[in-house]
Amino acid sequence: MRSVVAALLLGAVTSSGAAASTEAPTARCTAARPVVSSTETAVEARVLTGCTAGELVVFRAALTFRAHGTACTAVSEELEADPATEPQWIRARLELACAPGEKGLLGSQITVEMHDQQDTRVATYGLGDSYTERNPAARHLWTVEFVAGLGDLPVALDPAAQTSSASAGRGSSRTISDHQVSAG
């Protein structure tokens, strides 16, 4: 009798477990708030995004955005999440500003590093620029939009902007950069 009950329980657990295991866990993407650090001559913002399916991390992307000059500051930062199921993505928008230094040198550097579910770095890409500004009152503003997630990412709003992208396993990311100068 014990073996019959044990067999029935085992069958019930196995059949309900089998049914549950055939359903793929829902993928969810999230991002940490941007971390901003600055000195007198540079400002740096970092954004970490990740996508999980159940307890398994299936994709990670890290953005590092650095601008240099003098009197550098982070002007704004915002995060937006796609509430839908896959395709699912996170959009981070950052604005960093600097004035020219004594020699008028300014610039920015953007680096994105992506990892797959085995935590292997599978893609790295970047964008960068440098300027020599003769107007000491000028203010340089860099705006970066970083989109990372699973499936198809939303269409870029400005096809004329400087863009770079890559994919890693189920995930991908795109970075769009814009640079503006105001006379101050």
C-alpha cells in the first residue's frame, strides 16, 4: 500500500512539475539608477541593466559615459522601462555638461559591455569625441540615450545622431549620442 501511495504522489508531482517546467519563465529587464561621480575636470555616469528569466540572468549590459573639460556636471538622468513581455527593454537617458578647460580641450567617451547568461563578455563597443573650444564661456552638452534588453529594441528617434549597437545572445543594446554647444 505504501508503494502505491508513493507511486501516486511521485506521479502527481512529476506530472505537475513537468507541466510547470514546459512553460518558459517570463523574462524581465531592470536597471539600477545611474551612478554619477564627478571631479572638477570630468563627470562619469554608469548604468547597469539586466534581464532575467526566472532566477537565471540571461543578459547584462553596462554603460559607462564620461565627459571631460572643466566645471563638469550631470544635468539630467532618467530611466524608462518597457512594461510589456518580450521584447522588453530599459531606456536610460543621460545629459552631461562641461565647459572648456584652460587649453580648451573637451571630449566624451562611451563604452558598453555586454554579458550573456554564462556571464561571458560577448560584446563591447564605444563612441567618443574630442574638441578644442576657443570660446571659454561655451558650454558643451552631451546627451546619450542607452537602450538595452531582449528581442527587438524600439526604433531610434533620430536616425542622424551618432549611433552604435551590438547584440549578445538573446539581448542587445543601442547607444545614441548627441553633442551641442551653447555660446554661454
